[in-house]
Amino acid sequence: MWGGSWEVASGGVSPLYTLRRDAARVVLLDDDGRIFLMRASDPAHHDKGEWWEIPGGGIDRPETSAQGAARELYEETGMRAEIGPCIWRQHAVFEFGGIHFDQQEWVHVARWTEGTYAPTHLEALEAMAFTEGRWWTLDELLASDVATLPRRLRELLPPIVAGELPDPPIDITEPGTAPVDS
């Protein structure tokens, strides 16, 4: 769902476009239990630093979250995967590239089936934001101090790698954000 609005910023009114949408993301695992993450930064705010994130983006109508996850994974990475169940849900509110996002996200687990990191259809903002992609072992990720999205990825990932998939999906909404509607 698209929507624009004016936000009141401290010191006055600031035009800030709000993109309200449904989104799908992918915890992509290979046969060795490694997770694929992409290095990103905000091209409009380099002061935010870099982070590593799971692939994903907006769901196109009439896609299901699984279909959107598969498409976004292929567009952003060039890889194909067997999309599994939704394991996490969240309401995410953030600014990226000068746009204010307010989105409901469905995060699916997926098993890599083919391809190497070679993005096929990045939007301009994504092309500026994503600088590389790589496979991480769970031990490498747990031992590192890199920022991740979702922020609690290190906490949430071990049971998923072990094959313990939650049913129903776990709400991983950040504190202070409105909860996901059931």
C-alpha cells in the first residue's frame, strides 16, 4: 500500500514521503547452514554506517509473501531458493534513502538451490545501497560485531539453522513499534 504524508519534525514541518507497504524477506540458508547477507548503507545518510541484512522488499499485488520473497531474492541476489514457511513477522518503521517506510514484513526461511551473488534487477536506490553479498557461518556471525537487520538476527538465527521453525511465526517487532496485526 502506498501513501504520502507530511510529518512534523522538531523545528517545523518537513515534507517526508511515507511509503506504507507489505514486504517479504528471506533467511536464505545453504546445505551447510550458512546464511546469506548483503552489506548495505543508506546512500542518503552515510553517517548511519554499514550493516548486513537479509534480502527482501515490497510485495507486489497479487503476490503472496512467499512469492514476493522469491522474486525479491532473485532480483537482489540473482539466486533462486526453495521458499519455506514464514518464521518471523514484524512491523518495521524506518528511514532509508530519504523515504520514511512503514511496513508489515513477513520473513520466510529458504533453502538455496542455485545461483551466485549477481543481482538481476536492483532499483536505483538499492544499487547505491548494496555493496556486496556473502555467506556467513553461524559461528562467524555470532563472533562478529557487525550491525545486522533484523537487529536481533544473532539471537533469532540459531534455532532456525538447527531446523526449529516456529509455527506460528514469531513477532520480532522492535520495542516501541506498533505490534503486527494478527
